[in-house]
Amino acid sequence: MYKPNENRYEKMIYNRCGKSGLKLSAVSLGFWQNFGSQGCFANMEQMVHTAFDLGITHFDLANNYGHPYNGSAEENFGRILCGMKQYRDEMCISTKAGYEMWDGPYGDRNGSRKYLTASLDQSLKRMGLDYVDIFYHHVFDPNTPLEETALALDNAVKQGKALYVGISNYNKQQTEEIMRIFKELHTPFVVNQPSYAMLNRWIEDDGLDRFAAENGIGLAVFSPLYQGFLTNKYLKGIPEDSRVGKGWTWLGDQLDENMLAKLNKLNDLAAERGQTLSQMALAWVLHNKAVATVLIGASRPAQIVENVKCIEHIDFTDDELAAIEDILAL
């Protein structure tokens, strides 16, 4: 029987998600990779337990997470929750719908009321839950009126199947448009989930981070380590067992000599700060005041232990920030 660490809340930072009453652990555990049916269930369970023991309360899923079939990550998380039911109210569990999920026109990539409603029901069944804390539309759909998508998310709250709603992969303009509808509906819209990292700063160029901060919307950031680039994996080249080595990422072509030089210089700066490269990269993301939480992935518990330590040093001097800018501009 799992018994969590009694001191789990002593070190973790909890940030308010925008202007809402919801607080999220500064570091959250994402289930995009390594929680599918082909993985080792004992390892998955240990990763969730490790995360919870470290004060991570936010667990982020989606209907299409899992390999080799969609939904398997939610199924495995549901199995893990069976041994943690007494701690459900200490967790913030989120899921999403929007990408391709099942065959036919109603499970294809879209934001229709039919798809979102059916998908949430399926997700709740897979995880054995009555409700999720946050239900996201996973990706903007230009072919469905935003009013329909917003009403579907609002209806999930009214039905008691979600406490809050969010959007993911929406830019500033799209966020502003759907926010206007949510305000009319009085929907508890609290979060946008974009990608963001030292090597991927589109939310700054787009102005999404400033808009979110000004309008009380939290950002839950995914891919903060740029699919593993901002770790120690690639400092000396491309290991065969890495994502790039296995061809599991579309970013592989970017790992040229210039990129390797940047990564090694960033690693040297991280060492001067007393951090690993991944810890500094996560701390840098959290340094952006618009960010409520950073979503990490993991393949083993030790990675979670290492990355959570980023919260021990999230402040940067002006010189350090300038040095990072200089390195990234190379």
C-alpha cells in the first residue's frame, strides 16, 4: 500500500493559476511520453509516486496520449489512481481533447461539441474519475466556430465533469477571441498550455505571455527542455538511445555543430549556478512571471527527482540573463 511522504508540501512552490483561486505546483508531471501500454507499469507507478512525494500535485494528460494506441496513458493513470484514491482531492488532474482520437468524422481533429463531449466521457471512464480539474481544448480548430468549442467546454463545467477549462496551442489572437466568449458565459477559463523553452520563444514573439499575465490567465508550459535538447544527453553528440538517435523527434535536424556549441555553453553557465542544464532551463521558464507551472516528462523516477530541484534556484542575476541571451544568439 502506497503511503506518501509526509513532508511532500514543504519544499514545492505553488503558484496561483492566473487570477483564479487554483494553485498549481511549479513543476507538473506530463504523460505525453512513457505512459503508454508498451511501457513498464511498475516504473510508471513509481514515477507518479515519486512526483507526489516531491509535492507535485498537477498531473497532465490528454485523450491521445499513449503508445501504441490512444488513451493508454489515461488507462494506466487510472490504474495508478486505484492505489491513491484517498489522495484524489490533493491532486489537480487535467486532460485534453482536440487531436485525432478515433476513426470517423467525430473523432478526427476538431473542436466540435460532439467530439469534446464524447471524448471527456471516455477520458473519465478510462481514469475512473467523476470529474477532471481542468479540461482543455488541445489545439485550435479553424473549421469549428469558437462559440461552439467554448460552449462545449462551458457545458463540461455545468455538467460537473470539469472544474476549470483551458486551451492549448492557441496563440494570442485565438486566446483573446475565446476569452471574450468565456467571459460572456462566466466560464472558469484559467489556463493556456503552450510550448515554451529557451530554444522556443514563440510566446514572447507572439505576445501571448504578456497578454496572459495582463488578463489573469495562467500558462502551463510543455516541452520546456525542447524534447531533451536542454539536458546533458546531447552535449557530446547524439546517443543511439535518445529521441534524436531513434528518430522520434522532428527536431533532429537542428542538432548541428552550432546547436551543440550553444548547449555546451549553456551547460557551463548552469554549472556556475550550481545546476544541471535541465534544472537551469526549467528555472529560466519559471522566471517568466506569466508561467504558473512547467510540465516535465520523464522515463524514470530519478529524472523527476533531478528536475524538481530546479525550484531551489529560480532567480537569475541580470548578468546571467544577459549571458543566456548572448549564447542563444550565437
